[in-house]
Amino acid sequence: MTSTVTLLKRRTTMRMSDLAAVASPTSTTESFLLGASKGGGSTGSDVGKRCCGHKHELVGYEALPDFLKHNEFVLDYYRSEWPIKQALLSVFALHNETINIWTHLIGFFVFLVLTVCAATMVPMETGVATSETGHLTNCTSNPTVLMAYYGTNGTAVAMHAALRRNVSVPVETELTAAAALSSAATHPVTRWPFYAYLCGAMFCLLMSSGCHLLSCHSEHACYVLLRLDYAGITGLIVTSFYPLVYYTFLCDPFYRTLYLAAITVFGAAAVAVSMLPVFEAPDLRWARAALFACMAASGLVPIVHKLLVFGARPEAVLTTGYELAMGAFYLAGVVAYGARVPERWLPGKFDLFGHSHQLFHALVIAGAYTHYQAGLVYLSWRDMDMCL
């Protein structure tokens, strides 16, 4: 009798244990996933690595599939094969792509604002008109000239070479110069090269941000998004040439067409090469960097040509300074990207903040903004000095 009671108690205990296990499968599965994320037991730090409350864990470099292995010096905080929804929500989570996503996402909105401001302010900028008014008053006190200057719409875009010196000239000459200023204000030079550059910059920044956000979804998504990222980089480089070439050689159709066609064909060839699957191999990191660097360096040809033809003009010197600064930013970014510093020196220490790709992103934005400033100078130059 005693043995029967004991056996029944044991069976009851076993059934209660089974029921508890069935009632709480989440805790059992959760413990397994947390342990598997690092290949060891679960810890409080692992729990902190969940994305937005979902059970999609961040993993180490060794746990990644081959298509996500791009930098062996960044050791941790990777997202691997996450569903699209969780990948999108991870924009608000902390992982090793967070800074990469947000640097270029914020950069995209900055350039969007710059584009809107340029569209509404550059063609009829009152600040320039005010400075020109003071300059014109210093050049001449002839009321006839001032009336002609303001006769059309009261605005002017830039200084005219004929009024730069405080010299006595005939009234007819002053009227001709004033008419030229008024004509520039009402018929500004075409803007499409400037806006093409701004669109190229925004496309590059948006594709880069999207690639870093969603390429963790699958191998196919990674392949497509990387190609869009490479196309964005190519687009930024190609459209950077457009204001430089178009406005510098505005009055020389042969060289203008030659340079624009050359860089456009070069860009199309670069996009075609980037479509090859082997192009994204980690071993070809320096080859990718060299391709884009050579495209950018080819801009030295029209820049040197510009200085040979217009070296005496302050606008040519100023835009060249901006372009050299842009090139320095881009070159520093390419070197950091190719050398993978500083994470190469201290693997695992820059997983979240400060690794080479983040530096590359910041330097790209700095270079792109510098070229935007050069574009404004080109517009003011050619609004004032159009081909007749």
C-alpha cells in the first residue's frame, strides 16, 4: 500500500513538471537563444542586445554567414538574417551599423534642406543684391546708372568685372555694365548641373543608409543593396563633375561636352563593373577604393584646365580651393575605408563607435558639403559672366 501511494506521488510530480515546462516554453526557448547568441550561457548583457523587444539577437563575427563578413576587426554586435520588419525597426536600436545608418540618413535630410533653400533663395538672393548695391554705389555716384541697375527687378546676383575698379568711365559704358547686371538678375544661368549634383548627393546618402539598414536581411538583399550603394557612390562622383565642367567651360562647348561625356561614360563603366558578384569580395576592398578614387582623381584634369584659362579670376581660385578640400576629405575617407583603421589596431574596441566605415561616412558628408559651397560660387560667377 505504501509503495502504491509513493508511486502515485511520483507520477503526479512528474506530470506537474511537464505541465510547467509546457506552460512556459518561452523561457526555455529564450534561454537557448540567449546562450546560442554567444555560444555560451545567457547573461544580462545578452538580454540587453535584443532589438525592440523581439527575439532577434546580435551575434559575433564568427557566427555570421559569409555574405555578411566584411570586416574581421569588428567583432561583435552584428544583425544576421533578420526579417525585414525587425531590420527596419533596428534603426532605433544600438548595433554596429547604427552610426553608419544615421550619419548618411541625417546627411540626406541636410542636403534635401539645402536643395530646397537653393531652389528658393539662390536665383533671387537679396543678400547678394545688398552687397552689390553697396559696391555699385562705391563704383559710381551717377544716378542714371543706379536707376538702370534697379530698373528691372532690383536684384543682382554677383559683381560685374567692369565695375570692380573705382575708375572714371563714360556714362554709356556704365549703362552697358548696369544693363548686363540687370540681365543676369532676370536671366540667370541654367541650374541643372547644380541640382544634378544635389540629387546625386542625396541618392548616394539614401542608398548608403538603406544598404546599412537592410543588407542584414538575406544574401539576395545584401547583393542588391550593395549594388545600389556602389551606384550611389558613382553617382555622387559623376555629378560632382557637372557644376565644375559646365560652368567653367560654359563658353567653350567642345571641352564642356568632352569632359561631361568622359566622366559620364566612366561612371557607367564603373556601375557595370560593380554588378559583378566578385566586386564585393572582402579581398577586393582596395580595388573598390582604387576605382572610386581614380574616378574622383580624374577631376584634376578639368581643374588644371580651369586654372590655366581662368587663373586670374578669384572665382576660379576659390572654387579650386573648395575642390581641393573636397578631394582631401574623400581621400582621407578612402584611406580609412581601405586600411580599416582604427579597428585594425584594437579589434573589438570600435565595434559600436569610431570604426573606419563610420569615419568614411563623416568624411563623405564633409566633402559633399564643401562641393556644395563651390557650386554656389559657380552660380554667382556665371550669373554675372554669361556667354553673349
